[in-house]
Amino acid sequence: MATKKKATAKTSSSGSKKSTVKAKSRPASSRKKKITENDIRKRAEKIYNERVAKGIPGDSESDWLQAEKELKGLK
């Protein structure tokens, strides 16, 4: 038989009860920003410009896929 835990309340010096429930918040580093098509488009354009400046052959589709992988953290 499982036992249930009851929520506790603390009594302040004035005699009133206060709830001890705390809201869970995640650190900013663990929050993930939704990646938009526009984010991918901007990164793909940077990849394209870097690639062309270095004289590396390629195409827009591979630039897009690389940008998507980088932004979404895929391997």
C-alpha cells in the first residue's frame, strides 16, 4: 500500500499559514528557442557566402541542410 505525502504549510510569526509551493523554473540555458524557417534561411545564406568566398563548390540545398543541422543541434 502506497502512502501519500501531504502538502505542508509553515506558520509565520504572525500566526498565519503560508504555502511552501515553489514554481519550477528552468535555467535559461535549458530553454530552447523555436527554430524558424527564417533562422535557417539566414544561416544558410551565411554558409553560402563563406563557401563562395573560399571557392568551395556546393548548392543551395546542401547549404540549407547544413544550416538546419547546425541550428537544430543535429549530427
